[in-house]
Amino acid sequence: MLLAFFSMVGFWFLFEKLTPLGAPVGVIGVVMTIILTGFEMFIQFLQAFLFAMLAAMYIGNSLHAEH
């Protein structure tokens, strides 16, 4: 929802209502969209990595009994 909001604000102020005061707000909207997209990609990578590690640990422990 934040990503949609910031991209809408950036589009509105840069392409629909380009004014000297609105241009910096549009640029901030575009920059925040890029930052939030990068943050989401980092979270997706981290989640995939952790689930792969947990699965590997579970499979490794099931194959090698400790007793």
C-alpha cells in the first residue's frame, strides 16, 4: 500500500501537476518507491534464505541421528 501511495504521488506531481514546489515532492515519491522496492526485495531474499537454511537443517538432522 505504501509502494502504491508513493508511486502515485510521484507520478501525480511529476507528470500531472508539474510545478516548482511539486517537483521535489514528486522526486521524493519516486525515490521512496525505489527504496521501498529494494527493501521488499531484501526481505524476500532474507526470507527465502532462512527457510532454505531451516529446511537444510531439518533434513540434515533427520538423516544423521545423534544417538
